[in-house]
Amino acid sequence: MFLSLMYEIVLWLLAILALPKLIYAWIVQKKYRESLFKRLGRQFPAIDKGNRKLIWIHVVSVGEVKAVAVLAKRLKKEFVDSVVVISSITETGHAEAKRAIPEADYHVFLPYDFYWIICPIVKKVKPDYVLICETDFWYNFLRASKKVGAHISLVNGKISKTSMNRFKRFSFFARPLFSLVDLFALQSRLYADRFEYLGIPEGDIVVTGNLKFDSKPIYLTNDEKSALRTQLGISDTDKVIVIGSSHDTEEAMLLGTLKNILEKDSNVKVVVVPRHPERFNEVARLITYLFGSCRRYTNPVSGSSVILVDAMGILGKCYQIARVAIVAGSYTQVVGGHNILEPLWFGVPTIYGPYMYSQPDLVEAVSNYQAALQVPIDCVEGEVKELLQDESKRMKMRDASFQLIESMQGSTERTMRAILEHTSNVTSKD
């Protein structure tokens, strides 16, 4: 009771502190227009599961949706007559969930974790299984789910060293929080060791691998690739560099270091795909400032050596016409890296930056196979120039990426097996 009260007070304090930023984002950046009121619990669908099993899968954003999509479909196949609810926090994640997991019965925004918002909703929905992806623990959501008898699993689980130390420091909160989770299905032994350090029983931990290795993308046909090139103003002879999932300051850094290549070779084109849609206009202004013009995916009226993709869900397609990919989010200390597997699925030689602290096991796997290159910003120009010119190096990296992905697959089935076995064990104990 005391812990719940303290948690509620902390949530209120954080909400008050975040309010000015939220108002600014709402008015100026036009963020949260779809999600804000829905996260207050309004317009939450009336879900009647009847006698069916209800599976509630919670993800944070786009990356987690892509990781868990195959597992969600596998669960729907295993529990044929089940109701599947996919919740997310971000608007981009919500849109991606609708696109990537159409089999789900409901796509919702996770309500804010205030007791008076989330608990009545969970009590009405009565989930049988709750799956949270990677690291997104919400105390009231999990506590309410446990009260209605849900089996709770952390899937594709991970925990950073910083988070581990923080949870250790606040163990009075971490212990009851983690006690709500029945199964920890984790990406690697590294994360298993960290959760064991936090006191999670060894019997509740299973290393299942990274679900991202099973999230096979949609491959474009040659005609679809040709249509995309036309939309972007790129010819068949152009050498394409794709900068994917870029954040504030990264476009300026990366475009600045690529400027010499663009000025010396008119057949080189750079496609920039920002991570967040509210930054599209800002990035367009930057490109125009640096290069005099900017061609936009949604308004392809002007020619330019730098093209801005100002639409969501296009990045995977762009990688398929790339000669070189640069996965951003890794050239700023704030983010800690994004999914460097995305271009590797297509055999595209891939570069990423020094700040990948949120993906240590992925970096290790990629490094072991030499499937991608970690390159500091001052060496990007030279490395990109070499990859554009050296076909044998590109082919070597392509083959390595295919070998890496093949060797790491199977995490979906391992996760399914862990959930079914652990659920069976819990039921038999009861």
C-alpha cells in the first residue's frame, strides 16, 4: 500500500514537471495529437473476450513492434480462438503495429500508468497473458494484470548496465516490480546475468535470443524498386547512400561529412530518413541550406542530390535500393543506437556510429561476423567512399550479413516454447 502510494505521487510529480514540454510538443511540434487523450483512457475499446483467451502484447515504439510481430502472429496461430491486443506508447509505434500486425484484434495506446486510469481498464479487459517487450515495465499495469490472474512474460528482454544499477539502487521498488513478472525470456546471457544480479530466480529466466533476427522484412520486386527510384528521382546508375533513423544533430554531421563525395560524383545520391515525423520540415530546411535544394518523397517536384523521405514505413524499402547504409541513432549519445539488422537483411554494406550502448549484444554479433562497420564520424567519408568503389568488399559484407542472420534465427520458437512450458508449470503448481 505504501509503495503504491509513493509510486502514484512520483507519477504525479513527473507529470507536472513534464507538462510544459508536453504542451510545447502538442502546440508547436504537433506531437501526441492522436495519442494524448487516448492514453488518458478515453476511447479505449470495449473488449468482450467472452470465453476466449486474451493476449495483451505491449511494445514501446517502432523497433519493438518489428521485433515482436512474428511472435504475435505465432501466438495467434497457437491460440486460434484468442483475442490479441497490441498496445504501444508512441504514435509511430501505433501506426507500425497496425501495419505489421494486422492479425491483432485491437491496436491501442497503453493508458498512462496512474492507478485510476489503468486499473479499471485492465479489470474490464481481464487479460490471460501479458507480454511486455524488451524493457517497458509499468507497475500499476502489471499489478492490475496480476490481480486478474494474467501470466506475465518479458519477451525479447534486455536491460542496460545503467538501468541495472538504477534498479539495484532502488531495490525496494525493483523487487516488488519484478516479482509481478512470471517469465523473463531474454536476448542474451549478458542480460540474464544482469537480471540474476537483481535477484530474479534462475528458474524464471530463459535465454531465447533476439526476436529481431526472425522479423523477416517485405522484399520489393524489381518493378517496385524501379517505382521507388522514380519517386525519389534516382536513376538506375546512381549510387545510393541511405541514412536511416536519424535524430537531431545527426543529419548535419553525416551530410557534412558526405558533402565532398556528393560534390565530386554527380551519380551519388543520399536518401535521409528521419526517425520522427515531426522533424521532417526541420530536416528539409537543413538540406536546402547545405545543398541549395531538397527533393521530398511526398512532393517530388525538384531535383537534388539529397532526398528527404518525409513519410513513415518507407525506410525498409529505401534500404533495398542502397549501395551503402548508415544506421543513425548511433552518432548521438542521447539515443544509444537503432536496429542495425534492418539493412543487413538485404545484404547492404552497413555503417553505424560509436554510440550503441542500448544494443551491446547486437553489436557483438555483427562484429563477430564482420557484417557491418562501426565507424566514427571523422572516418565516415573515407569508409563510404571505399564501399562505393570496392565491389569485392561490398560482396564480402553482404555474404557475412546473410550468414549472421541465418545463424541467429529461431528465437520466436524458443520464446513460444518458454511461454508454454512456464505457463504449464505454473498451472500444475496451482
